[in-house]
Amino acid sequence: MRVAIDIRRAGDFGIGTYVRNVVRQLAQLDRSSHYLLIGQPRHREEFGQLPENFELLEYAAPPGSFQTHLHLPLVLRRRSVDLLHVPWFYSPPLLPCRLVLTIHDLTDFIYSPQGPQWAHPWRLRFARHALRMASRILAVSQSSRRELARVFGVGEQKIEVVYNALDERFTQEPVPADAGRILERHAVNHPFVLYAGNIKPHKNLARLIEAFAVCKAEQRGVPEFDAMKLLLIGDELAKQPDLRRAVVRSRARDDVRFLGFVPHPVLRAFYSRARAFLFPSLYEGFGLPPLEAMAHGTPVLTSNLSSLPEVFGDAALLVNPENLFDIARGIRQILTNNVLRETLIRRGHELVRKYSWQRSAEQIHRVYQAVLDGK
């Protein structure tokens, strides 16, 4: 096989984790096929050492650009590519080879889209074109598979579920030995609960802030709760003024801290020292941050909607994310019920082992072969 994989988002959250781990596992699995990684040297650096059958196809145009639409098919034809794997909603027109897509979620089509409103109909049109062009579509959960069928009318027989797994950085690197010192450098010297991830409306963070304030008010006078803080780690906080308003409205200025983006070792220190990880998202295709928290022995509270019950089952405490009082009840329960905490920590460690990038890459490789065999 001559397989091209678009790696131009290898440095992103979520999709970047997927691309990095799939390529690394394919490199261990398949030494006979030829792989062309579409991107720039800075994208290629994300993968470290790869065998000789993995080659960088240096390509400077950004994903979705006009140049990519017109030029990339010519490059693929010139390099005799048999199959192109794009790990998001995209397909160039007049593609000269088979196409496999990975769809992580449908956030931009279910919730108010990010970016200018005029661009949304075009994104929708390009998404429909990509799904129509694809020989096979990989979804990261059964929930995402059903959403693809419901929103775009894609036949479920065309969609195969390939689950995500824990980034190998969390399995191969130890937790920083100076985690306590890292927290001190960020002026964190109190017990805390944690959210980490993208800062977008469907993450439900305004309601989380309000629920945390309700929980603290109900437990006023309990020393641990009086000192407890809610820490929010993520980028683009400045673009979400409703979160600041939620803090003011909840009178929680002294109890909620926004830390913005933090490097990977710092994030691991926060995961390992959090009393609980809170992730009451309204919608997820899979949900990697709760899995990362579980790997650090931190009990997780998450939503009973979309893919989250499917992915986490009884390894997390599930709450109704649309009811702030149910979220508050869950926060109180996960902090005070020691039997529940120990159970969630044990089940979390077991769940982390259930998901494997090696198995996912083997499944993806079989899909490549089946598509090229015309199955």
C-alpha cells in the first residue's frame, strides 16, 4: 500500500493526540507499506523516530485552503498514492485515490459554530462532500457513529468505530517528582478540584462554576470545603466572558481560578494532585481528559450525555449536566464518600488499560486493506 496521512494538525489538542499515536503504532505494525505524511517539518517532529517506510511529504498549504483543494490531488496523483487518511472533516475535490476519514465529533454542526456565520454553510457543504467521497469513515465512539447517521444521513454500515486511548506520554513518562513544587510555583497551596480541556460553550463550564459555588455554600463550615478551589486549565479563556460573569454571579471570585494553557508536565502535576476531575460536558465524541485524569488515580465526575456513558461507564460518577444541582450533588458526593472515591479510582485504572492505541492502529490498518481490496 501507498498510504498518505494528513498530519497538519499533529500539534493540536484531541486530533493531534490521535494523529501522533496512530502514526507511531502504524510504524511498529507495518514495515512493508509506504507512508507519506502530509505536512511540514514541525509537524513531523511530533512523531520522533520513524522507520524508513515513513516519509514526509512536505506541504506548506494549511488544511482546507484553496491551494489544498486544487493542488493536493495533483501531488497525490504524482506520488501514486492508493489511499488518503484525513483525521477530520475534509476531502479535496477530484481525489485520485481512496479516502478514509476519522470523525471525532460533530460539535460545529450541532452547536453554534465557531468563526464567522457566513462560513458555516460552506463548512457544512465541504463536510457533506467529504463524507460522500469517503470509502470508509472511522468514528471514535458508537455515539459519534449514531450522530453521523442522524445529522448527515450516512449509512451506519459505512462507519466503523475505532476508540481513542491514552496518549503514550501518559504511559511512558512518570509523573513529575516535583509535583508539589510545580503547584507552589502556580500559587496553589490549597485542596482543589480540576477541569482541563478546551474552553468552549458546550463544555458547560459556566454551569460547573455555579454548581461548585452551590456545593461550597451547602458545605459551609466544613474545613476542607471552605479551603477548596476550582481550577480551570485551558486556552482561549479571554474569548469566553460568560465564564467571568458566572464567577461574579456565583460570588465565587475567591474560589475559582483560571490558569490558561499549561505545559504537559505541569498538567500532569495538577492531574495527580486534584481531589477530583470535573467534566460535565454537554457533548463529546470521546472525551480524552477524563481518561488522562483516571491514569493519575484521580476520581472523575462526568456527564450522562452523548458518548461519555459509553466511554466511561461505571468508572466515573455520571451526573445530569443540564442540572446544576445534580452537578453540585455529584461534587459533594465524590469529595465526601471515601468508598465511592476508592471504587472510582480502581475502576479508572482498569478502564485506562481497556483502551489501546495498538489495537486501534491494527483496526485502522485492516480498514486500509479492506478499502483497497474493494470490501
